[in-house]
Amino acid sequence: MNRFLSLLLLLVCLVGCNRSDPIVVLQLHPKNPDIIYVATNDYIYKTRDAGQTWTNLSRGMSHSRVISMAIDPAYPATVYAGTKGDAVFKSHDGGQRWVSMRSGLDDATITSVVNQLLFDPADSQHIFLATTMGVYETKNGGENWSKKMEGMKEVLMVVTLGMDPTRPAILYAGTSGGVYKSIDQAEHWEKVNNGLVPAGMVKTSRALNVTSVQVDPYEPDTVYAATLAGLYKSTDAAASWKRIGESLADQMIIAMALDRARRGVVYITGRDGVHRSEDGGATWTSINSGFATTNIRTIAQSPSDPKLFYAGTNGSGLYRSNDAGETWESMPPLYAGNELRP
């Protein structure tokens, strides 16, 4: 009977568990297109065969939920995971073993959520963190972290970071109070909310929740800011902002990606699925063919194939598109090929 129940539970998980398990993070290997990392509300998974089978990589980590992940671009076997309430973990072997990297983050650990990790392209040991307790920096691969909040007087909650790919000293921070900009790699910050936040709300700490800030790789003075109340664009390096995408049915933007191979092509996701603009945000097209649910939490473009995209949903698993989002196909459940081990 015990064996029968075990098989029954396994079958239930293979059929349905993944379908209700939200995809929180989706991280693609920078060189090997077959390797993908996915974090759900419970575990981290990894595939080495483009999603046919998955392995649970959560051993050695706490039970804190993983909110963000990043792969070292210079040494891809090194992986970082940011958590909700337990700082940062690091793996030197592709996620097989994890080590806590919390020096300097201890005081903020209990209440902090590590929303994003961002590498300096010139030095992968130099990393910035966006957390709900502010911006942090390490220059030694996470051994020590220091807070970098000078100029952010009204806000602590930092949700996202964006970097100018042509001028890495320029950083943008999306916060609960709009956008801040640094021109010296986070040594100093200046609020840049002109047109982004109504004048009467500029000084409030929760004027606008920014979920993603992206710098156009073709036009680095063009910056996009996705928020929970609409989409904004700047063409003067955040000196001023204009509202775009007002035709979108849902103005709550959860994630955003700029196409690395096509100028002016922008993807956004939310409760209404994936939308794409091919003219820098002036017009938008819904590209949801194949999704079982349109509540999309994350989207990523393959570093090796610009037409290959992955999307993580809030209820129907992971999807793949081989035609830049025109059509989507459901991928095998994250539990397939697993021992379902903790």
C-alpha cells in the first residue's frame, strides 16, 4: 500500500504540481543554451537538456524563497541566488552546493528581499544588489557587502537595477518612489522622476513602484521604466519621462525585456500575458498564442538564439517560443525526471 501511495503521489505531481507552482525566476546560461535555471516558490531547478528533464538544486539552502538568480558571465559554473529573508547564496559548481554569502547583509536579512543581482561587465566579482533595504555592492564575489544609498533619502525599497551597457558607470535604480540615477557606479544617487511621478507626489517614499528599468543597448540615452501603474520611456538618459503603452489593457507591468538583436523591440509581461512593441513602445501587439494562462511573471531571451524566448507563468509552468513570441509551447513539468527530493 505504501508503494502504491508513493506512486500515486508521484503521478499527481508529474501531472499537476508544476501547473500550479509559480515560476518566480528564469535564468539562462550565457553560453550553453541547454542549461536553464528556474526558481519556484519552493525550489530551484536546473535542466541540462533544454527542459526535457529537471533536477532539484535546493540542497544546502535555507527554506527561504528564492527571489532572484544570476550566473557569473565570466565563470558560468558560479551561480548566485537572492532570497526573501536570508540574504544571498552562492554556488561554485552549477548549483550542486550552496554557501551563504551574508557578510554585510546581516542587519537587513530578516526583513530584506534580494530582488536582483547585477554584474559589472568589466569585473564579475563586482556585483550590485537591489534589495528592499537598499542597494548593496560587493567587489569580491559576495564575500562582503556594503550599502550604497547616498542620495536616496526618501526611499529604502529598491526593486530593480539597470545598467548602461555602453557606460557601465551609469546605473538606474527602480524603487518604491520612482527612479534614481548614478553616474559613478552607485557611489552617489540622484532622483530622476520628472514626468514619472506627479509633482504633488515626488517627495513621498511610495510614489510609484518601479518593477523594471532597462537601458536600450542601441540607444543608451533611451531608458524604459516598467511600473505597477504603467510604462514610461526616457530619451534623454532619465532627465525626463513620458508615459507610453496607454493602450495596454493592463497597466500593471511585472517584467520587461529589450530585444538584443532588434532595435526598438520591447517585451512586457503581466496578468494579461506578453505584449511586444516593434517601434519603441508606440504600439503594442499581444503575443499569447499557446499559453494556458496569461498571468506571466518572467520572460527571458536566449543569449545564443535571438528568436528563442522562455516565459514563466503564475500557474501553468514554463513555456518556450522559437519565433520571438509568435507562438508558445508548454515545456515538460519541472518535476519530470526528478526524485522529488527536498
